[in-house]
Amino acid sequence: MKYSLCAAFLLILLMGSSPMESSAAPAPSCRVWVGGRELSTVYETAVCHQRYWEENPPLSTTPVAIAVQEGPYAVEIAFTGTEVHSAVVRPLALGIEPEIRDGKVCFTVQEPANLTIETNGQTEGALHLFLDLPDADKPQADAPKVRYFGPGEYRDQIITVRSHETIYLDEGCVLYGQIYCGLGSDFTIAGHGVLCGSIYDRWKDTIVPVNLANCSRFNIRDITILDPSAWTVNLLKCRDAVIDNVKIVSARSNSDGFTFQNCTDILVKNSFVRSWDDSLVVKGYNGDVHGITFENCTLWTDLAQSCEIGYETRAKVIEDITFRGITVLHNFHKPVISIHNSDHALVRNILFEEIIVEDAQMGLGDGTPYLIDFTTTDSVWSATLRRGTIDGVRIRNVQVLSGRKPSIRIWSNDASSRIDHVYISGLNILGEEITGFDQVTFEASPYNGGDIHFVSEHFIP
């Protein structure tokens, strides 16, 4: 497989000996110690700071480190070639106040966490540090129905998962390729290793790292996915699955985080996504879509939407979709909360709850300034002649901590594609309790339904 240009932007930098070591690799941008032990590996992975879409945007790099050990976690970070004056550890809700000692950023975390460390008020070069517990259910490498990938590098691997099988990427494993399954069930994809797409060309190869179709009763946990050349975790017509503590950092065009198409009863929890397209997205092409939950996830959205339903909504019904306990570290381009029904679906019973936006910068580049954006209008992705409806959305306890004051748009295309029964409670923007649309810039269609309101936080419609 010929290296793409993007391969230069995801260089696995090892500070110890390894088959991946390269004399052409630049020095790592930071060194990391956890519990007094220096981590042998810091991954420099591709990220993109451009705020408008193009096929091959300019890329830069940011460090990623993974520590697998028991807590508490005493962390020290030395950023190479940078004099650190200040540091911020996100998510802010953890209350971590780092100290600068001998040029290092120092702090202690009691529990496992997916952290981002920024220095000197900059987002460029931020360290994504994933602190994991050792795997209590780690399979034996030679156990039946286990395909084990130990420490080392595995190039151009297209792995087809079979039913009742475990694919295990152990700590120190970097697998360049794809994990695929069609019509499988009762399988597991797990481990503290890395699944990487940097060797693939975005347009010639389009390798989706985790690509599952018509699968049921499966689990994905703990893996880290870096620099995918397309959508990152794509589920098509899947059901009854749990995704736990999966970490994603993407940079290239259409590198959405979790993309679920025509799925039912899927739970994503405790996961991290930094994306250069939608971070969490639900789509429907045919059949019904229901029972999708994203819970306790941390996002950094460089482009497009953070929590999205749409734009492809050709299913008959998309319902019972929940985004709960979501922390958005940065949102630079388009809405945090969005439903774009650009086909004919009935979208109903949707919940956005307990969402914290630490830095709201929506509207940069060619983006839009909305915190909340619900539409039933045409788009370039529309494939049906008529537009559908949105009926029954609850938005509870959303906080915007810093950034620019965002707008809200609720826009029905016409009288037959109404948006109705939308209830907002507990909205706080930049320290101001928002109890009415007169407190924000609000774009409303005359075709909207009549039951779109701010309500008491104790009101349960």
C-alpha cells in the first residue's frame, strides 16, 4: 500500500525501541509520565483547524497518549520546545487545577478519564490523554475464537469478524486497517490498542476503520482510533449493541465519529470523539430507526455538528434518540444540538439532556452560529420530494460556559412539514438563565407548530 500524504501527519513516535521506530520521525511534541513512569509511546496524530469543508484540507498534528494502569493517576507532562505559562485540563467539570513545576504540567486524577490538556491558552497542540484501567476481561491470546494482536505494528489489515468471536488489540498494538462484519452477532472488538487509518488515501481507499452491517448483540470497548480516511465507526442496520470507552481523533474530510444508519437499540457511553465532521450522528435510509443513546461522552468538534440527527432522513420513523451527559470541549463550526430532517421521515421523541459546552465558537469559517438548529428544509443530501416532520423534542439543562453567544433556529419548510412540541428548560448561556426566545437571536418559521416553548425545569411533557 502506497503511503498517502496524510501518512506524514500521523507518525507514531516511540521513545523506546519498537518495530515502528523511524529515523525520519520528528521529535515528539511532549513527554508524559503517569504514576512516576514515563509512557513509552506518544502518538502524533492528524488534526485539522480549518473551519470550512474541502476534499483535502491542510492538516497539522496533536499528541495522543494512552496510560493503562490502576489509579490514582499522578500525571506530569513536558511539552517539548514550549515554555508553559498556564494550562487547562478538560473536561472542566472534573475540577482539575494543574500546577506548573519545573516546566511540567502536573496534576492528579483519581479515576479513569479521557482528558485534554491545553497550554498557554491555545487549542493547537493540545494533548489528548486517555487514562484507562487494565482490562479485567482480557482474553488469552491463544483462547478459542480470539484473534489477538499484541504489541507492534500491523499494516494494511482488513479483518472480517465472525459471530461469537473476539478481536483484541492489546496495549501497544497499532493496526493500520479496518475491522468489518456483515450479518454477524455476539462478537466483541476490544483492547487498549490503536486502530489507525493514516496509510490510506481519503478518496482512493476510503477505509472505514470499524464498519459493521446487519450485525446484532455485539460490544466495542476501549480501543483508540486515529486518522480515519472516512467515517470512523459506521453501523448500518445494526441492533442491540454497546460501545464503551472508545476514543476517536479524526482530521480528514467526512471523518465523522460515530455514524449510525438504520440502527436500533444502540448505546454509546464513556467515549471521546474529536472529529472533522459530525461527532455523533444518526441517519435513516429505509426502515425505522429507534432506541439510540449517547451517554457520558466528551466531544471536540472541529467541523460540522456535535450531536446530529440527519441530514439523510429517508426512514419512515426516527424515534427515541437520546443525547445525555455530553460535554463539548470546543465547537467551532456548526450547531451543538441539531435535527436536520431533509427527507420525509417522522422524527419524534428526541431528548438532549445535561449538555455542557465549554467553548462555543459556532459560526467560524463557513459555519452557522446556532446552539440549537432544527430544520425540515431541502439540502444537497435530500433524496425525497417531500419533507418530513419533527414532533416531540425535549432539551434539558444545557450550559454554555464560554465563547460567543449562540443563536437558535427552528425552521419548518412548509405547513405539511411542521416542527412542533419542542420544550426547552434549564438553558444557561454565558451565565444567563434563558427562559424565553426574546433573550437570544431566534430564527423561527411561520410554519412552525404552536407548541414550541421554554418551560419550567420541573415540567415533563
